[in-house]
Amino acid sequence: MHYRAVYLVIFLILGQLNLGFGQNIEARLDLKRKDPKPDFFEYSPTDGGLVTLGPTSNVSSRFLGITKYDDKLEKEWTQKVLEQNGRKNVDFVTVIGPYIFVFVSEFVPKDGIIKTYYYSYDMDGELLEEERILAINPNKREHKVDLQYILSPNKRKLMAFKNLQNNREAEEILYYIFDDEGELVQNGEFTIRYPDNRFAMRSLRVSNSGNIFVLGQFVRSNNIRDADASKYLIYRYDLDTEEGIEYPIELEDRFITDLAFRLDRDENMYVAGFYSNRNSEQIAGTVMQKISIDGDLLINAHERFDESFLRNFLSRGKVRKGGELRNFRLDSQDGIVLRSDGGILLIAEKFFVTSQTYRDIYGYWVDRDFFHFEEVILTSISGAGEIEWHSIVDKNQISEDPSNLSYFNAFSSSGTHIFYEYRPNRNRFNVYYNTIGIEGEVSDRQALFREYSESNEFFPRFCQQINSREALMVYMQNRGKVFSVVKVALME
């Protein structure tokens, strides 16, 4: 998790402030205005603390350093990491096991190369690796992409990777896999044979054993009624054999509108999303497939939405004529949740953009785009692929800046919690939540904070569930002067 800003303050609330649904806000770290502001922050699961990285001074960004906080968010230590020279880029900071990693890409103009290297530290701040080289690549356009990372489901493997921008050449991915002992256990590259400009990587996952899975979509046409434009596949790269296997995801003559996927502990692949009978922009029902590690199709099911659900969004007449829903989308990483009984939960949000053109006081024509984030729908699907229930969280957010819109979801024994910034009719501006129970019942909307100002901004995309009972909420206070992360205990 990271955030870049000129003014950045981590703000976590200390004490036991009771929330409407029985949750508590547990800890607070308040950095003063004159304190240096971190650019990155990461939760440390081994001790419940926090790791930040940013300038060591509030008057200069020349030196970057790590600061470590304990589970009470009290400062433990600060360590200088590197000196900026205008050619270095911190790709990301992360924690795996009891180790902190800082990954850097640096352009060396004299040699015409890009060096990628990392620093590693233990939780006491001891330097373990300094500028340990991962790769040296030519300074070419395809290599000028950020290093990204993902953790395995059990959080014991870290995969850093670059998806090279090869345009008309095949999709090429460089990878580096670390274990929870801080060791680089394997690295290499693999190629998916389809041209980069015709095949889009939707999401990437690494299994507990280190094998790599890519969900990709073919992009062959801008015509929404072109069935080829809705074809997907999963590519599985086996680290032991260094060979790849393709698993096409198709649905006969129907359009697959949106897909997400997850892996279970046995490397079974769960692929689920929406389909349409008309085009690649509408949704008429759900699709779910379960593919074994051996490639066997264990579940292949699709089901149309029933009339009672569709009538939440469409008139009775449109439903009878086979009407479908528009503008709903899944999050490629978090849109599908695996259940312990073999079923899944799909979470989608209504999103669209509108434009307005007007003439300003100087006579110039101005274009404005407005981002709309509306209802969140949750769909429970059984282990056999059948729809069990739908739930709808009602909201209507609109802004020219989408950064503080949308939602964050977290899970506890009481159900799914959906958090979002909103002003309901005749109610105050706040971060609100609804809880969806295990049978799909939706609680009344409740305010998260006792006090929340119009000058605050909630940032759902930086929020994170850190364990089965806690989550970090992120918001900006006082028109960007204070950046806040709130450690919330979820209701049991």
C-alpha cells in the first residue's frame, strides 16, 4: 500500500471509540506538520506495526528513510535508506514475514541501462541487503515500466514482476520470487504468445507453491457486439518445468462481460463474473467455472438474474423484454471472494462517466468529466454455481475527482462490511458502512466517525483488511493537511 503527496500525515486513532456496529477505533499516530511526510506505508503482520518510507526531512527530499512503528503505533526506529539523484525511482515497499523490502529502479545514462535492485531490513532496522541487483536491462521503452508485486494467499511468497510493454510482440513478464525468509528463491521470465496490443493482462496471482497465474482478455475489436472481444484465458506458468499452460474461458454464444479469479490452497482456479446475451457492455447473469490444477473443468455454470433482482434497476416492461443491466464492473483483484464451503461472493459496483461542455466567462468552451460510482451489488453463488441471493448497497457518488469515490470492503464473522464516503438525504457528510449478513440481509447505513468534516476525503483504494478482525481506513483531513489511517477492530 502506498500514497504519494506533498502533504502526507499518517493519522491513526487511539482509544476505544465505540462505533454504531460495535467496532472500535484502536490506535493513533499523529505526525506534526513539521515532521517529514512518508510516501509509502505498509502494514507489518508479524507484529501488527506499521512501516513507512519517505524523506528524512520536511525541507528536502534528498534522503529517503524507513520509520518503523509497533502495534501501538509508537515509533521504534528510523533508518536512512538511500540518497536521491534524480534518476532513482522507488517502485514499492513491502513486508514479507519479518523482513522489509525497498525496491528501486535507477537509470544510468553513462551505460544506457536501467538497474533494478533492492534493500532489505529486519524488524529491528538492521540492513541485510544493500542495492542487491535484481536485473540490468537496456534503457528501452519496453523496460520503462514500474516493478509491481503480489503476495501468495498464505502471505509466505512475494512475487515482484514487470509486465514489459512490447506492443506488437508477445506478452512478456519478468518475475522474481522471494520466500518469507527474505531469500530470492527463483527468477526468470515467461512469454504469453499473444501480441501485447491484442491481449490485456487483467490480473496476476502467485500460488502458495510459487506458480504464476495470469487472467488475460483478448482485445481484438472496439465493437461491443464482437464476440471475440469477450474471450478470456488463464495462463498458468509452472516454476518447476518452466512451461506454461493455457485454459480458455468461453461461454458458447454468450458474451463474457467481466471476470475475476482466485486460487485456493490446492491451486484450483475459480473464475467468475458476468455474461450478456447482447454485447460486452451489459450483464444478464453470472458465470462461474472451477478448473483443477490438472486442467479439469470441475464446475461450468451460468445463471440469469431473476426478475425480482432486475426490477431494482429496470422497469417491469424492460425486464419482460429481456432487458439487461449496464455499467456494473468487478474489481479485478477483489471482485471475487472464496468461501469455505466452495461457493463464492461476487462484489460489483455501478460505474460510468458523463461529460458536460459549457462556455466560461472568457468565451472559451470547457469540457468537464463527472465520475459516477453508484450501487454496490453482492451476489452469493453456491459451490454448484447457482445464485443464492443478491444484496444491494445503495449510494450515489459523483465528482470530477474519482480518487475518493467508490468503496472498501472488509470481512468478519458477522458478514461483509462495505465502507464509503457519502452524504445521505438529510444526513451529515461522513464515511458510512452497511453490513451484509451471511444470508444476504443488509443492515441500515451507519456513520463510521463521530466527527467528520466536509474538508475530509476518504480514500477506499488505500484501505486494507489486515487480519480477520482489523482493517486500516485511510482518509485526508483538513483539506489535505493531515493524512489519516484508522485502525478499526471489526465486529466479531
